[in-house]
Amino acid sequence: MMKKIGFFGGTFDPIHFGHINLALSLLEKHQLEEVIFCPAFVSPHKTDAPPVASPEERLQMVERALAPISAFTLSRREVERGGISFTVDTIRELRSRRSKEERLFLILGEDALAKLDRWKEIGELLALAPPLIGGRGEEVALSSLSLPPLMAQAVKEGWTEIPMMVMSSTFLRERLKKRVYCGHLVPAEVLDFIYEHKLYLK
């Protein structure tokens, strides 16, 4: 029987409940057996704004956030590889090293769709790892895409309506800088790490 694995890439600067809600909702709705969280070394879409936390700090925060959920695993692949982290390269590596009895799926939030047509080798990426997109309004999100028909169809097939948490790492960093309460946005273990290492406070 084919084992379904989700792949969730991102900067995770820092990881927050929005990320966890998205991954958990898609895991449950699509009966995935595992979701791999893979922090980018440098996101190709954020080369002009590098992460605030170091790669190792982001890995440690993700590791702490995932600990309570056994189906969530951490991959250090992109951080160890260095350079710009192109998802298609990582998926190719995973595909070559994982069992043929496993099928990879690309986990995306609704906000990622706006730039999806600019991703490196997007056609091959969606063929290797069909997308699972968690969002709210399908018609609004899909109507704004400028993808070729086959890619648009893959996105439409993977669209999944989930309860959304409207937040971002940018919003969380702004709250941390203001030193206001953030316990409703990020796991306590991650928040402890942030305060211990004085991240995002300046």
C-alpha cells in the first residue's frame, strides 16, 4: 500500500501555530502518514531579506515545535546543502532516497499560490510531488493564478478547505519586538527558546 508523505518547506523564522495548523489539517484530511518539515537555508523568494534567526536556531525551533506530534519529522537537508533552497532539488533528492512505496505531496498555504508560477521547474515539481493546499476560498485563490492548464488542474485537485489561522512569521516577529504576549501564536517551547536566545527582540 502506498505511503503518503507530506513535504513542508519554508523559512520558519520562526515556526508558529499557523504552520502547525496547516500541516496537521492536511495530514488528517488526506490521511498522510508523515509530514516532513524542511527549513530553507535561503528561500529563493526572500534573497533580499535573509532570515533573522540563524539556520541552526531555526532548526532547533522547528524541532521543539514538532516534538509533541509523532507524525511530524524534521529534515536538515536544505540547511546542510547550503545556498539557495530550491524545493524541486530537495524533492528530487528525497525521491531518490525514499522507498518507491512512498508518494510525496507538497504542502502549501494559500499565500504561496501568488508566486507559484515563478518557482524553479514548477511543472516537474508538481509532477514529483502533487500539491496539497490549505486555504479558505477556492474560487478567489485559483482565479488569480496564471498557471498552464495542467499545473492549474494539479492545484485545483489539491485544494483543501481548512480552518485558517490568519497570521505570519512577520506579524509574530513584530509582536516579539514590541514585547507583547505571543503565547497564543507559538508553542511554549519555541517561545522559551526565543527568549533564551534573545531572538527577534530588537
